[in-house]
Amino acid sequence: MIIQDVINALEELAPLSYAEDFDNVGLLVGEKKTKVSGILVTLDTLENVVDEAIEKNCNLIVSFHPIVFSGIKKINGKNYVERVVIKAIQHNIAIFAIHTALDNCFTGVNNKICDMLKLNNRKVLIHQKNTIKKLITFVPKNDAEKVREALFNEGAGSIGNYTNCSFNINGTGTFNGNENANPVIGRKGETHFEEEIQIGVTFLKHKEPNILKALQKSHPYEEIAYEITTLENQNQHIGIGMIGDLEEPIPALDFLKELKTIMKTDCVRYTNCSGKTIQKVAVLGGSGSFAIENAKNAGADVFVTADVKYHQFYQSENKMIIADIGHYETEQFTKNLLVEYLTKKFPNFAVVLSVCNTNPIKYL
């Protein structure tokens, strides 16, 4: 197995095209064609994590956070980022980061928090925009079924719980090929009229390359007319944060105590909970203060996240409890998620959960 095989599997879980624009995901160090000896999964790639990979004969580190986040002009070991990159290269260890691609995945970071809290009726809190596209193409009537099936096989026409969805319009196409043309139908230099079907299908944006390959392969024409547009429709399964329900309402203080235990945190910073009960819970792993209004508007009784600043706690306006449990604490089970997923994908291969605690924050 090579690194590209692992990347392909991870992109099935969380396509990198859904990562946020500011992020730096993908293969950060190493070559895709390198044969894999073992995979070490971690939340952060630090020097001790690279040491662990060396010790356990893992030449690929799958990390949630990217060790290289912004541009590096020099690599001379003056800071922890450069030292990690140097050590990884010296020992032929590749580093792959998945970060916000997994944040925006329905079965990713926030779904794992929901698992821990046993939430039902889960929905995305903030839907990512521009994730659905539409292809329109024009096909000779006799070839329409072949082209439709090729597009369906690559995931086009899947809408919610339905597959093989398309819209078809009968019409007449015209074309006139010059002396360099090689028309499948008609003759050079003559305007040809052909019964055609206009086929329209929607698809998720990360599928576009494969769908266009399928179109090129299945369409009979030398020159294929098609158009692709981005739709405003919401994708119910792509976006950041989640909201769900507890099985039964629970007093707020009891919920916060359980939250502290379940999420293994030494500190929960929270707003006024006096007299409140909790049933609808919003979660967002990592720095989630930007979603306070979204959680409040969604009717959450509590918003579990991290890195909330002093004045941002006021945004609860006593309508919702904000519970800051720590950045590491909200994301710590992500590496377990990745290990479970990769182990199922590669059951006979060494996928190792890192034992390094990479939390830089300590509590007294």
C-alpha cells in the first residue's frame, strides 16, 4: 500500500475540497507514491509524535491539525514547526493533515462529540455554501441512457435519499463541422440536425473531476457541449458544528457535570445556568465562538465549544448556556474516530493510535 491509497480512503470520509479556505490540508510532507510501513494517528504532529512514529515503524502520520499552517520561508529549526518538518524528512516520515475537511464532514469531528454526549436527531449547525453543482449536457437520443448511467455511476443525480435523479428535455441540436472535424454523425461542411436530449443532473462539488471524465468517456461526440453551474441549495450533510437532542431533559448543572466527566476536561467555563434545563445541545469542536448566534438561533439550550473570549460569553444573553470545555478537549476523540475508520478500511494493516497527549494547556 502506498500513501495515495490512504489519502484516497480519507477523502472518501472527508473530501479535502470541503476544507475551509484558510486551512492547509492534505499531504504536507512526503511523496504520495511512498510505500507505507505503518500509520500513526494523532491530533497534533509534534516532535515527540514524530519520535513515536519512528519507534513504532510508522512512516505516515495522519494528523488532525496541520503542523504547517502558514507559509514557511526558511527551514532551519528555529521553532517547533521547522523542527518537526526537519525530523520528519530526515526519517522519511510523511505527514497528512485533514483538519476542517473533517470538521465539515457529517460523520466527522462534531458527530463524534454527539456520539460521546448521546445526542439524537443530529443536524448540521452551519451549512457550507456552494457544495452542490449542476451539469447540463446535450446527447443524441440513442446515446442518452448510456451517458446518464455513466454519470449516475460516478455519483451524479444523488439527492438526499434518492439516486439516479435527472431532468431530460427532448430537442434538436445542430452543428456543421469544418474540414478538420471528424463527426460521428453527419458530414463535414454540412449543417446537421440531430434529435438530442438535454440531460441535467446535480452532484457534490468534489465529484466534478470524475463526473467530467465519465461524460467524456461515454459521450459519442468529438466536441461535447456542457455547462456546469453552482447551486444555492443547502447540502444537509456538509457544514460545521452539529445540533441534537438528549433523550430526556436534564438540569443544567447536572448536564455540565456530566459534560466535564464525559469529555475528560479539568475545566468547564460556562454562563449562567440557574434554573435552566438542557435537552437541545449544539456542539462545535475547536474554536467555535463564531457560531454562538447560530446555536442560539437554532434553539440550543447549551452550546459546547472552546476558545470563547470574555466578552463573547455575554452573547448568550441568558437565552442559552455557553460551555467552553477547552480546544483540545473538544477534539481529543477525533483521533479515535480516524483510527476506527482506517482500521475498517485496512483491517490487515498497522494503524496506531498515538499515546502522546499534545494538549499545550495545563490546569491547576
